[in-house]
Amino acid sequence: MLLHCTAALSRLPLRVHYWFSDWLLFPVLYHVIRYRRRLVAKNLRNSFPDKPEAVRKQIARDFYHQLCDTIVETIYCYGCSDEELKQRVVFENADEVNQAALEHGGCVVMLAHMGNWELMSSCHQWFSPKVLELNVYRKAKRPSTDAFLLAIRKRQGGDYVEKQRVLRKMVRYRAEKQPIVLGLISDQKPRPEVTRTWVDFLHQETGFLDGGEMLAKRFGYPVFALYVTRPERGYYRSRFELLSADPKNSPEGAITTGYARVLEQSINHQPALWLWTHNRWKWKRPQ
């Protein structure tokens, strides 16, 4: 039922979707529900202590507008053509990642909740047909919700695998000599007792997931970070930043730290694009 509604709504012009974003979703989330506004204010205050309060408030408002846009853009792009999607979501140097995957049998791309992260899986359009995009996702608790989200994401293309099964899938593709580009969203908070890499990130000691680094080291795949910008509403430009061409010989934690630095630069450039409602600093480093 939800999928049929999404398909129907996706046929509406994008300007209609943005009308809903501006005049329905944003007022409800920001003014009525006040969705995690205290958490967003706290995150911005700690991340940008040198910015005036008025500037942080404007970033917060811009972020909620972006969050609403992310929802309606994802619905709209469910029904748009591949040609239009390729115009709206551009990957500037995808040829470098494509070449790395063909030469080494695969590569790892560490992403973040920047811009419209749901549309980033459309990068498969920029790769050779010989290269498979493999995206790691976290299964939703409710089966109906999980099935709906997976159907939405698969519309963008590529293969999807739960994080618990990614290693098995990568071993299988390597045995089949299938080149892959593994996409990992790596800015979630890990539990402190299993966190190996802590970085000074946005003026705060921050633990980072190192699954991308560990998989790159195990398979010897080059690893990239994705730097995301939004030049105008409805359009995103991304650039792949090489973190390591030889991960097996990279110092422990260097790749994850490099990813954190790229993400920090991206956030400082356009702070409203990051997902500030995430309780990123809930846990501290154990003493």
C-alpha cells in the first residue's frame, strides 16, 4: 500500500513536492512537533562554539528544510527517469572509483548522512556495467517498514545487504570475480566499548565506526570518502576522495580518521546538509 502511494505521489511535479516540503512538512516538524530541536541546538552549539547564536539558529532552520526536502525528493525520484536522476545527482570523478574496482576487484566508499543520502546509491549509473554497486543497510525493526524502505532504495539500483551479512557477500563476489563498489554509511555512533578509533571531530572527541577500514584492509580494496555538496535545490554534486590506495599497509585508524576529516570539511562547507537530529555524541570514551 505504501509503495503504491509512493509511486502515485512520485508522478507529481517536483515543484508540488517542494510546496509540501515548505508549507506542510517543515511547519509540522519544526513548529508543531518540534522534532528533536533541543538536540539539534545542542549539537550545533558544541560543534560551532565560535559561531554567533543567530547563525546557529539559521543553520538549524536550513537543516530542517533540507530534511523535509530529502523526504519529498526521495519520493519524487522513485518515479523519475534514470536520465533525470543522473542530472540531479552528479558524481564528478566516478571514473577513478570505477577503475579502482576493475583493477583490484573492488573498492570501498565511506559515505555519510549528507544531503540526500538516499539518492547516493544512484552512483551505479556512473560505473561500468561490469561493476556492481553493493550497499550496506541496517534492517528496520518492523518488517513492513523494512520492505518499504528496501523497495525505495532498490529503485536507485545496485545490490543491498544487511551489515551482518556483508562479509559473506563480499567473499562470494570475490570468488565469482565480480568487481564491486561497497557503499558504507559510516557516520553513525558506535558503542563505546567496541570503538577503536576516536577523533577530534567538530570540537568534540568522537568515536567512529571502522567497518569500512577493516573490510578494505581484509580485501585489499582501495577506499574512498564521498564529499557531498548541494549547488542548488534539488541538485547534488559529489566527489570521491581517495583515503588509501593500499589499505593493508595503512596505519591502524588512519583510514577512519581520514574519513572523519573529509566529513568535517564537508560539514563546515554546508553545515545544513548533515543529519543533526542524530544523537551523535550520546556516548563518551570509556575511562
